[in-house]
Amino acid sequence: MKLLHVDASAKGERSNSRALGRYFIEQLQAQGLELEIDYLDLAREAPAAVTEAFAIATYTAPQARTEQMRQTLAASDVLCERLLQADACLFAMPMYNWSMPSSFKAYIDNITRTELTYLNTADGIVGQLSRQKVLFLTSRGADLRPGNPMAWMDALTPALRAAFAFIGVQHPQFVDAQPLQFADPQARGEALERARGELLQVARQWAA
Ligand SMILES: Cc1cc2nc3c(=O)[nH]c(=O)nc-3n(C[C@H](O)[C@H](O)[C@H](O)COP(=O)(O)O)c2cc1C
């Protein structure tokens, strides 16, 4: 299985989402899956933000693009290709200010490309990522699980769901480790344990 593994925490060794991502990969391997991992660390290699040149080039038909437009889109083309070649994707990230890290938003802006990750057909938009298994692994300081007073502030889950549905991901899976930073040690430990349990379940499903 070709796995695209993307990390987005600004933290390195201290990061919970990175550690949980590594745990998930270990569980996949423990299930006997042979992984070919393509790793992308958005904290080290943040995709470029949208520029005017990008905005014009991306909506110019491929055959009408100038050489300069092609160069403007080259890095984004590579990110799209890496995604399209994957059989499965693990996107690990912390919640920052109720949504995603800006590097991951820039990533989405780079991989949402007409005639590459989605087709504009007479019948409407056809996302090209329908083949891939997708897991979003998020870490949160607060407890935004359904039923909690702050649950409505989770703008991360719907944003990820919408952006990836547009490019064809119909059934993404979510494992959200919460509450971490703003919890007492016992609640934090339980949250990590719960997340590891859910990751094990997903690993078993992917291997089945
Ligand atoms: C800049 C910043 C913004 C954050 N915003 C939120 C937030 O809006 N809601 C929340 O629950 N936690 C928030 N947190 C806490 C992180 O989501 C939490 O510590 C998470 O475990 C970090 O994941 P990591 O260890 O992989 O970096 C924020 C942390 C930082 C550094």
C-alpha cells in the first residue's frame, strides 16, 4: 500500500499528532500491511500561499497556459501527483484556533486543482480521489466532542470534510485526540489512550 503521510504540527518531538501518526503506522505494519511511505512535513516544507499568478494560472485551461504559468503551477502539480499516486492518506495535524494549521490550508489550496484532482464535466464536478482511503488524525487542546459546551467551535472537521469531498473523498475517517493541552494529566492520558484505541480500529479496517 502506498501511504501518503502528511504532518502539520509546528512542534517536533513534543507533538502529539506526530506521535499518534507514528503509532498508527506501526499498527498498520503490525497488521501485516507492506507500506511504501511518501512523507511530507508541512512544518518544514510549507506549500506556497495562493498568489495572483497562481489564481490566474490554475483557472487557465492547461493547453492555454504560458511557460510562466506552468512554472507557477509546478510545485502544486507535484503535490497533486503525490496525492493521486497514493492508495491511502494519513493527514495528522493539531487544531489551531478552531481550524487547521495555515500550512495545511496552503496544502489544500495547492491540491485542489481543476483537471487534476477534480474534473469540471458537463455533469458537474468529479473529484479524482475516490480511490484513496483517508484518515484525518487531529489533536486538540480542548474537548470538542459532541455534547460538550465547546463542541460547536469545531470548525476543523467540517472544513476538512468539505475540502476533501470536493476532490472526491466521500468517506474520510477521523480520529480526534482531545482534550490534550487544556486538560488535567489524567484526562489527557485517557484522551491519548482513546485515540490509540481508535487508530488501532482503523488500522484493522485498512488491513482487512
Ligand atoms: C497556536 C495554537 C492554537 C491552538 N488553538 C487551539 C484551538 O483553537 N482549540 C483547541 O482545542 N486547541 C488549540 N490548541 C492546542 C493544540 O491543538 C493542542 O495542544 C494539540 O495537542 C497540539 O498538537 P501537537 O502536539 O501535534 O502540536 C492550539 C495550540 C496552538 C499552539
